[in-house]
Amino acid sequence: MVGVGTVVAVRLLTELAIPGWATSTVGLLLVILLQAIILSVTFSFIILASRNGATFLPTRDCGILVDRLETVYVKP
């Protein structure tokens, strides 16, 4: 959106404008913005879908993670 604002400012406030370049540039920037939004939404859905599955179950995985049990304190 900053790029679009810059293009509009250059087009309206300076004499640097080439005929037709502002329309093409704003169109290209809007397409890039739309692709970034779609990529962000897709990435968010992928992350949320991967959190749905249980990757760690204590009763199943305790044998892999626990080497031995050691009693540290015995309550009298």
C-alpha cells in the first residue's frame, strides 16, 4: 500500500511521470499485494491443520523419552 501511495504521489505531485506508467505500476503492486495475502492465508491454514494432529502422546512415547525413574524424595 505504501508503494501505491508513492506511485500516486509521484504521478500527481511531480513532473517525473511517463504516460501510462502509473496505471501499470499500481496494477502490478495490487497483484503482488493480493498474492501476498493469499500466501499468508494459505500458510495460516497449513499451520492450523498441522496443529490438529496429535504428534506426542505421553502413554505412547514415554518409553522413548524416559531412560530411568529415580526416586528423589520419599514422603514420610
